[in-house]
Amino acid sequence: MMPADNHTLFDPVTYILTGITGTEESHDWISIPFCLMYVATLFGNSLLLLIILTEQSLHEPMYLFISMLAAADLLLSTTTVPKMLALFWFRAGEISFAGCLTQMFFIHVSFIAESAILLAMAFDRYVAICDPLRYTTRLTKSVIGKMGLTVVTRSFCIIFPLIFLVKQLKFCRTNLLPHNYCDYVGIARLACDDIRVSVWYGVAVAIFVIGLDAVLIAVSYGLILKAVFRLPSKHARLKALRTCSSHVCVILMFYTPAFFSFFAHQFGHIIPGYILILLANLYVLIPPMLNPIVYAVTTKEILKRVINLFYRCCSRSFLL
């Protein structure tokens, strides 16, 4: 489909993703770190899921939440990166309207789900440190299952209206989407209608959902720190802080690029477009790649099983 005239309404059958605008000549080079990060994401999160699901001793609340986070990371990266690589390598930027909406939906659902999972993990750490005697009775497998279902239901209910809002828009400018994946704001900006409702809904989700999750996590850790510093021995305080260190790292890796990208878009008129697109790629690429590394390095039980798994694989290769 060719770009339409500015005054002619049309139903977009396909969109053309243009990639990172202004860096077209460097797409082949940009694809290299993108591909490496995606491979690392697939390997790390799949390994994490394999270890947690097959080790009965790891079927505890903290590890079950980690497995949920790994599943969300796999969904987020697999929804976006393969199409990015096809665009960079084969200039295959064409995507159907339905495919674009599907990609947009799963990107935002994954993001909202990860935020909720991080909040659930903060609650897990709060109970473990502030109310340890009731930990096993409060966070049973049944409760965790209900929390997982709530995460999925909440994410779906929050993001589904975005599909409805986009489908109500009238498009008349162009079907060229200046991005390397289908982003809600990017699609809405191609419309000729008044998009204030769409924009305000997106802002409301960012502030009242993601922002509220971040505030509740901060409150949880404030209470955790208060409880930790009341512990009688230095060894107990350090042990408690170590159990939270990996989760804090993951929280910072998730929310920092997300909020930085959100605020950068508010000043999009003074920031080059390719910078905004690169920032938008940070929370799609970086957290899913680094999360399994952080948990493997900082969690003794997971690290031990990773080492044992590699040892067994190397031993079998040597015998063969």
C-alpha cells in the first residue's frame, strides 16, 4: 500500500515499519547486538524456567514468581525482536494491520504483567522478612496461582481498550510507521482524528498503573528496610538484604528505562526521533536479557543448579 493523501481516509491493510529513522545505513550493524541480546534472552530465560519447573525444591513462592517473570520476558522479546531482525536484515518492514495490533497488544500486556509480577515479588519479600512466621501460610501455592491469574486478567483488562481505541481511529496520512515495532502511541499519531482520548488513556495507564505499582514497591521496601535495621545482629541484617538485592536490581532495570522513555516522549519535539526509538527499545531488550543473569548470579540455589546442569552436560559431551 502506498502512502495515502493527507485528506483521503483509508483503512490501513498493512503498515510499513521504517526501523530506526535516520540510521538506515547502520541497520546491519545495529542488528548484531539486537540478535545477540535476543539469543541471550531466549537461552537465559528458558534455562531459568527449566531449572525452576524441574527442581521440586524450587517450587517456592520466590522462585515461582521468578518463573512468571521469565515467561513474561520471553513473550515480550519474542513478540518484538524477530520482526526487528527481519526488518534490519531483509528490509521486511511490512506488517498487516491485524498483525500490528496483535504485536502492540502483547508488548503492552507483557509490560503491564511484568510490573505486576515485580509488585508481587516485593510483597513476597515483605512477608518473608517482616512476618516470616506466617510466610508459608500466607503464600501457599493456591494463593500464588490466584496472584498469577490476577496478573494476567489485570493486564488483559487494562490493555484491551487500546485495541478498541485504535480500531475506532480514522487514518488518512500514511501507513509508514517510524519505528521498528508497533507501538500504541506511534500508531495513534498516524490518525487524522482527535487522539486526545487515546493519549490520555495511555498516560493514565503509565501513571496510575505502572506508577502505582512502582510506589507500592517502594513502600514495601521502605517497610522491609525498617524491619531489617531492627534486626539484632549484623549477620542477620546482611542476610536479609542479600535476599532482596537481586529483586532490587531487576526493579531498577525494569522501571528506569521505562520511565526514562516515557518522559523523553513528553519532550519529543526537542529530542531526535532515533533517540526516542532507541530508548523505546531499551525496556524491550535489556531487562529480558539481564533478569536471568541477575538471578543466576545472586541467587545461590539457582546458581548451584546452573553449575550442576552445565557440569552434567560437559561430562556427557566428554564421554561421547
